[in-house]
Amino acid sequence: MKLYIGGVCQGQMELAQSENPDSEILSDFHETVRSALQRGEDARALAQRLVREKPDAVVVANEVGCGVVPIEAGERAFREAVGRALCVLAQASCSVTRVVCGIGVRIK
């Protein structure tokens, strides 16, 4: 598994595609977490299942925990869930790349 993270519109999807042209790319993982939360699922369990079922996948997600803390409790819970799920994926990944302004910085 490979993980690409970055802020909105920072180019993580484009970099993931260029570095892994023949791999399955799971984009917008943060939105997958949002959908799971709406169904009452646990985000870490979702991530663990993904690691088991798709160990060779390339996962792309937005960083959602930086910046101003949202007033709405649901949005705070969403940010926390995404962070916890990404921790699971990062631990299982052979590489983690943070993308800023289209430039990938390998952090694992």
C-alpha cells in the first residue's frame, strides 16, 4: 500500500497517478470515511479492512485536520476519524507521501 496526503488541490492525485500508472488508486479516502461515519461505521475498522482487502492499493486523501477547529461537533468528529484512519493506513503503507504545491515529500 502507498499513501498520498495533502491539502485540497495540492496535487496528490496527480502525483499518485504519475508515480503509479498501473496501480489501483483509491481517491478521496477522506470522503469514504465521511460516508462510513454517516452509516455508523468505525473509521479505523474501515481502514483495517482496506489494508487486508487491498494491500497493494494506492490511497489518496486530503489532510483535514489542519487549520481552524470547526464549531460543529460532527465536523470535529469527521476530522478526528480521518486522522485516526490515516494513521492505520500509514502504518501499513510501504510509503507515505505528503504533497504540497504538487511536490511530493516522502515521510515514510
